[in-house]
Amino acid sequence: MLIMLDQKGYIHIKNYFDPKDIAFEADKTIEISQQIKWKYIKVYHNIFINKFINIFSIIFPFSHKLNPKLYDEFLKINLKDIIIKNTSWNCFKINQIELQHNEKYNYQSTWHRDCKIANLENIVAIIYLRDESGFRLVPKDLENNMINEYPFFEEKSYKHGYTNLPKKFYCEFDAKAGDIVIFDAGLLHQGNSKGKRTHFFVRCIKNKDNTMEDSLKPDTLLKDLELSSSNYNWDFNQNYFSFKNRIKSFINLLIYYFPVFKIFKFLLDFKKKNIHFHYSIFQK
């Protein structure tokens, strides 16, 4: 597998762990986050219907303020062992962990890179807690051919993120609960799912010690989280039925179920250079 990670830039390890208990605790954590109004979340194209919150990601998911049992279950996966075995690293640091989720609606990100260089110094592990298909990645051995046709993809840019990349240049994962996908963060990839999903997104960097970012540890104080989370402050006390939020809901609903503008752009794109139906019922 080390050879494949070096040559392809990714590995897909199937049926690595029993997902039953950790999936239960993850679902419980998502539920608790709304009950206690955990503001460190990301929300994806929310539609304000009966105060439904379409949580995309929970930041600092291991905090004891949420669910102490989740971290215990995460440790049982033994991510350290699988990363050390499948890289040339002796030690590493976890510098990002999110419990990513999607309760309703299709999701598709832009094509993007999480870092500029694909040199296996910065990797991502996706730990699947339920069956999920759609994640796309351009393997390392196809990178040069892809860039020859699409030179702008060499840059770490979101400008051309919804380019309709031919399937010959990427692989699409059909993952099951209990699988782990590890890939070089510098490779071009695209998040993509239809309907419900739940997984851990874990970013690791080569390091002289085995450690974790302080803010990610279960016993981190809330005042310390405040200092490192200024971008993630969901307001649970907002008026969901204010005029502004009703308009916002209507727009999101319209875009998803009746993407008239996207259909118009699709018809005008004669060469079908771009993906047009992301975040809609017509998403592929």
C-alpha cells in the first residue's frame, strides 16, 4: 500500500474498522450539538423549515462539552497505526479534524487542492461512518496528463472549480462504513455526495512527535476554542422566520428544486465545459 500511496497519491482501505459504535456516537454528537447550541459548526445551504439546520461539519467534535464517548471510539480506530504503516513517516501531527455530515440535499464542492504541493508531507484521511459514494480525486499518475489539457488546474485556485473534468482523469470512490481513504492533500479533488453522509475528515502533517493540535483535544477550554474559531460561529438564536431569512430560504429552495438559471447556463454551454447542477436535485 505504501507503493500505491507513493505512485497514485491515495489508498482505499476497505473494512478497516467496525463502524457501529462510533457511528452511533457520531449521530449522538450531531444531535447534542443542536441541543446545546454548539456554535462551532458549518452549515450548508440551509433552508429554514421548522428550524431544520443542515449541518455540514462539526468543528472540535471531540470536546467533552459535546460527547466524551466520541473521542474514546475514535481512538479505537488506531489511525496512528494505519498512517505510519502506509507512509514513510515516523510521527505526525493531526492539525484538523471535522465530523462532516449532510442530513439532506445533494452536496458538491469545487475541484480544489488543500495545499500547493503533492509531496506526501500533508495528507488527509476520510474515515467513513456510513456508506457513501461520489468523492472524486485525480491520481498522482494522471496529474501531468490532466494539466496538459487543463493547465489552470496546476494552481491552488477555486476559479475553475466547477470545470467538467472528463472521467478519464479522476477516480470516484464507492466507500462503505468502516472504510478509510487516505490521500495527498496536494492532489486535485472534489467532495461529492447525494443525500446523507457522515465521516471524519482528518488532516495530518509530518512531524517530529505524534501529537494533535491543542484546540482539537477533548479537554480544551471553551475560551481557548474562541481564539481559534472566529470563522465558525453559527447563531442558533437567529429569527428563522424573519423576512430576511424567509427570502434566503426561498432562494435556496428555488436553486435546489427549480434551478432555472443553472438550466439556462447548461443550455448555453454547448461544449459542456462546466458542471452546472451542483447543489440541486439534478446533481450527478
